[in-house]
Amino acid sequence: MMLGVIADDHTGATDVASMLVRSGLRTVQIIGVPSATAVIDLKEIDAVVVALKSRNIAPAEAIAQSLSALHWLQQQGAQRFYFKYCSTFDSTPKGNIGQVTDALMLALKTHYTIACPAFPENQRTIFKGHLFVGDVLLSDSGMRHHPLTPMTDSNLMRVLGAQTQCSVGLLNHTQIAQGAASLRAVVEQRIANAAKSSPGEIDIADAVTNADLMTLGEALADLPLVTAGSGLALGLAAAYIQRGLVKADVHAALLPATTDKAVVLSGSCSVATNTQVKHWLDAGRPAMRIDPRRLAANEPLAQQVLEWHALQNDTCLIYATSLPDEVAALQKEFGVSELGEKIEHCMGAIASGLIAQGVRRFVVAGGETSGAVVNALGVQSLKIGAAIDPGVPWTAGRVSTPLLSSPESVLLALKSGNFGSDDFFSKALLSVK
């Protein structure tokens, strides 16, 4: 295995795995850190992505989970490591990007790494250390209303500096434009300087185009650790292939075909997901909303949804997606974590019940929702298929729940809340049959 990836949520894991598969690396996604007794076949695998649910938990626990993932990947023979977070750098002054990066650097005995959440194909770019979403700064985008990690500062050097003990620098667009060889020389000097200080240095890396990511990948391919969104995976994979460290596999993204029943589950409240839900509703397709207030009142909504779904003859949308003003009001009334946990638990129960109704294709919107669904279905690993939209592939796994006498195959499209076109839900359902 060439590359071991530690992702801080489930949709982020499938996102980066999709980029690796697209480049021809044979990639497997593991749900959580495998137990000592787990049997996972990693023969003829180039990259393994461990999907954690560590983005919004306490920093100490996020560090513990990430180090556990690192140690397991080391035991499997991984030669390079990649800490993957969201392309909108979702975090707070308390963490967890900086704290986890510090811990991984210490464990790997390295004093230097980079941070680059850029993903130009999804309109996430970095210029002079500032993160843009489309044509606006991160702080002016819909991420300023995120219910758990509102991003109100687009200066990544400042955001990361509040979380890490390392000094924070910048690999700017001018340096990157000079090409990989020149950039590698800059990085080598930064490494030498960082080794003289404690604990080290993390450089924000500018990237406006995929060409920038390819340059970064070639220049950084020898680093023991990089931290990034999914975009940098394109550059690193290309560098590994060019150097002959792995061979590109044109069949890396093949998944089994199926005509099984499908459903869309949406828990994200992002601007993109709100638009996708509206697109579905405007088309007059069947949908049922999970009312957060009724959920907070402990009504048996999961059972009511399942009873409703059993009567439908078409693919349905089941959603808890709300507009930003409503989310803010609900959080004020019921609490941020309490309401979020209730929604996740409800979505997990619904997913498990849908399996009993014969559903085997799930389109899931939102990182927290995806984690709840995957855990409820007992999925331990995912084979990564072709992308539906940039950063969102179909994946194949095995469901293992008390409702089934034996494990069965399932297809999952786990979408980050901010990703996907307006018609993503219907597009996903048409892309695999």
C-alpha cells in the first residue's frame, strides 16, 4: 500500500477516495479503525482511506481516533500519509484540523507539512492564503451559517494559527507558478528551517487550478504527511504513478450493476443541499420531511416515515434539511448537539428499516447523516466507484444488521452537504442501475 488517508468524516472519505480512484489507484474505504480481529483483504490495494467521524468532536478524542487510524495504517504498510478535511476547512478555534495535524506530525517525527483544502472543480480555491467558494470569500459564502462550524474568516493562516502550536506560513501562487522543481527547492528549505524549531511549520498552499494541484503533488510527493481537502489527491496520485511507485488501473472504479430499490436521505442544511431538495420537490417527486420539533418532542418519526415509505411506488426523498434561519432558531430552542444527535439517530433508524423494505441504493446528503447511516447499516468497508459529480462517487459495501439473516450488497452515494449540482439527487439515481 502506497498511501494511507485519515478522513475526518464519511463523505470526506469518499470524496478523497474518488479522486484516487479517478487517477487509477485501487482504493478501499474503511469505516472507522478496524478492530484487532477484523479481517480486511488489502491485497493489490494502492490506497486505504479510514473514515472517522472526528470533525466536530472534542479535540482530545479526535486526536485519539486519528492516531489510532495512523497506527493501523502503519501496520498495513502505508508509506505516505494524508489527513483529509473539508474543502471549506470546517473547524473552530478549538479544532480539530490544527490539533490533529500537530499530533500526526509528532507521531511521524516530522517538523513540516502543508495545508491545502483547495478543490477547484468544486469552486474551492486558495489565493494568497485566502479560501474562496466560487467568486466569494469563504467568510461571505453560505458556510458562515454552518450549524456546527460557521466559517467567518477566509484567511486560512489565521484560522489554522488559532489551532496549531506550529508556525503557519504560505506557499504562494507565485512560487507554485515556477513549477515543481523550483517549488520542491522551496519546500526543502522550509523543511530544513522547520527542523530547527519546535514543533515545526505548516504552510498554507495556494491553488487556483488543477494544474496547481499537480505541481503541488509532484513537489510534495516525498513528504511523510500532507493535510488537504480531496483535490491534492489528484496531484499526489499522478506523482506516484509517474515515479513508478504504483501502476494506474483503468478498472479501478468498476462497481456491480443493480436495479434494486433506491432512496434519498438528506440531513445537510447547506445552501447546496437546500437547493437540491427544492429541485426534487419542484419536480413533484414523493418526499417526506422530518420535522425537528416533532423529533425533539420524541414522536416516533422513524416508524412513521417507514410506514409512509412502504406505501410509495417511486423513489422517495426523506429529509431533515432546513433553511439557515430555521436552523438557528431550532438550535437556540433545543440546543445544537442535542437536536443534531436526534436527527442522526432518526436517520440511522430509518436507513436500517429501509433495508428491511428492500432498499439497496442510498443517496445520502451530509457528513453527519452519512456517518449515521453507514453505522446503522453495519458497513465496514466500501469499494469506490466512478464519480457522480466531482468529489461524490458511488460506493459499494456490505450491509450487516439484525434485520438480515446474512450480509447483503448495498450501493451508497455519500455526499458532502456543499457538493453536487442542483439536480444531484436525480442524477445520482440515473448514473447507476
